[in-house]
Amino acid sequence: MKSASIRARTLGWVLLLFISVSGIIAWSSFHDATHEVEELYDAHLAQQARLIDSLLVGMDATSMSQVAKLRLLNTMEQTTLQTPDTGKSGHQYESKVVFQVWKDEQLVLRSRSAPSGQLTQKLQGYVNERVDQHIWRVFVLNQPSNAYRILMAERDDVRGELVSKIALRTLLPDLLGIPLLALLIWWAIGRGLQPLNQLAELLRKRDPRSLQPLALSPLPKELDTIQEAVNLLMLQLKELLAREQRFIADAAHELRTPLSVLSLHTQNALQASNPQEQQESLQELQQGIERTTRIVSQLLTLARLEPETEQQRVKVNPLKVTRDVLAELAPLAWQDKVELQLLNEEDTSWELQLEPGSLEILLQNLVTNALRHTPKGRRIAVHWQVTQEDSLQVAVIDQGCGVSDQEKPLLLQRFYRKGSYTGSGLGLAIVARLVERHQARLTLDDTPGGGLTVRITWPMGGHSQRVASC
């Protein structure tokens, strides 16, 4: 299922937040407006009640006879009971605003629409009462200075209609403005995302074979971060392709000559005139196959030692691994009449945190390289020891012809061969790569009496000493 675009998602969230916040604000405004309207209407009820009270008190204060006062009250009541002409000077709400005047529990005066019965029994203040299927808001004015009890009342639908109009006029602009706001936000988001579209268009038009970094500027901070990440990925891909091309070039370079030699030995074996020549050619063919196999193995080992292929480290007993490697290489040493020695006691051992198999590869390459450069009857020694800096060090000591100081740095380069040596030139390069991966230190020293000593020192704290029990 295809997800919505960033533009649509952003618009949806913005509108949701806007409507939510606007709704809360509108509800608060509506609540405040309702309260203010209620206060205003209550004030009008009180004002009208006091006006009637003032009129009655003033009438009582005159020198009019009781009969004249009764006639005046009757005339006022008849006037208020007449049906108003709402078409000319009246208002449709007049019938919904009423009053009653009581004196000594007797109805003295009332408006036309007022119920004949008492609106409320409350003696003073505001109260809501249900009378004749309607809710009335009643204000009771009962002055201690006179006997009049004035009731001003207003039907609830008057206030309800006004509150509804206020709410509608409050919400209507928002309701009508949301579509227009959505269009404006859609346009604004599109303008804001224009750099992203430019970046996407640049990537679409880019040659798939091009690994050059992107250079789109200026960019917002967020897109600049994406561009940096893409450029970093391009650089990593470029390095990966370079490593692959280097491996292919190395393999082609190293396998071209051995394959040519194998082809030559095969032709010699096929064209041999007698069994002895054929046997010699087959032996040389076998040796060539072994050398080619060794080159391929070393090339694959070197390819595995790239930074991205780092493996989880495990505890390794270096003396045990050394004894196993020397036992494996003993037949080659016997064939060349070279003595292999481990200059460590059996009851002493250490532990190292190394990648699985790395120490075996390292020792095999060092000892094999020493075997090829050590004359018959000489010795190759391997010695583990703890240095003064509390680091663990292994030394592979041969009694060969040695190496000059100018050539020592070259030994660690790929495919470097010394003299007439016919190896692949990858052994010490693999050793150097393993040393680098484990943050160790490699040094090449002269062996007293002739030869080369390769020392590898593991970092401080990278080992722990352990003495075996008797």
C-alpha cells in the first residue's frame, strides 16, 4: 500500500491541529459569550424591575386618593395587556418578556403575556422556573421599604436564539475559511518542499554510473543533512567498487602468470616423448597448481580483511594456537630441513581477544614466509612474552639472509617480492592488515647473526595472564 505524500500528510496534520485548536478557542469564546449574554439579560431584568418599583413607589408618594391610584393601575394593566403591533413599532420578543407585581399575596399588575399564576415563590434574586411548558428566567425584587414584590421574567428561547446566533456567527467564518486555508497551506507546503523536489529531480536525471557527490545549493538544513548522507553513501559505494576493482586487478595480475605456466606444463606433459619427461612435467604441473591454490587462498583472505567485515572477537589461547600452527607446518619444515621451535614453557599461557581464525592466518603467513627464506639446517623460533609496558608480544625469528633497512617497508606492500622469490607477495600484506584491524604494532628487526625477526605487540590491556594448574 502506497503511503500518502509528505505534502498531504503535513496538510492533514496542520488542518487537524488547526481545527482542534480553533474548536477549543470557539468553545471557550462561545462559553464566555453565553455567560456575558446571560449577565446582560439579567441586568435588563433587574433594571426593568427597579423601574417598575420606582414608578409604584412614586405613585404611592403622591397625594392621589386610593381610588385614583387603583384606576391608574387598572389603566396601566389594560395597556400592557393589549396585543402589540409588532409590524409597526413592536418587537416579536415582547410577548416573551413579562412582569408581575404582587402586594400582600395579591396580583396588582402584570403584562399581557405573563401567566396569571405566580411565576415563583422565591422572595428575592434570580431563579429558573418552568411555567406553561416554558423555562423562565425570573428576577424577584422585594424591597423592605414597601409592600410590593416585583417579578420580571424572560423566556429561555429568547436567550437561546441569541446564543445560537452568536455561536453561528463565531463558527461560520472558520467553517467557510477552512477550504481556503487548506488551499493556502497546500500551496505553502508545496513552496516549502520545492528544494526536495529539486533534489529528487537531480537524482532521477543522474547517470546511474556516476558516483560524484551531489552539489545542490542552497538547501534547507534538513535537506542538507540528506544530501550529506547521500554523498557519504556515494563515497562508500565508490570505495567499495574501488576495492572490488582492486581485488579483480590483483587476482588477474597474480593468476595470469601461474595459469600460463600451468598451460605450458600441460602442453609439455602431452608432448613428452617418454614417461620420465611426462612425469617431470606432471610434477611441475602439480607444484604450479599448489602455488595457484595458495595465491587464490591468500587473495580471498585479503579480501575478507576489509573494514566492513569486522567480526565479533573471542578469547584465544595464543600458545595453543601457536603449537597447532607449528604442528601443521612441521612437514614443510622437515622437507626443507628447517627446525621449528616454540620458546615458551608448557605451564604458562595467556588469552587474547581476537577475531576468530585471525591468529592462525597471521602465524601461518609469518612462519611460511620464514620457511621460504631460511636455508636448510637453520632454525625458526616463535617466542611469546610480556613486555615492560605489560603488552603481549610474539616474535617470529628466522636465520635467513635478512632484509636491508631500505627493503623492510616494502615487505608489507602487496605483491612485493624480494630477489628470486616466486611467492605471491601477499603474506606480509595480510599480516599487516590483521595487525591494523586489532590495533596492534608490527616491527621488523634484524636477527643477531643474520635473518629477520618479525615482532607483533598487542595493545595494553588486550590480554590476561593465566597460569595453568599442575
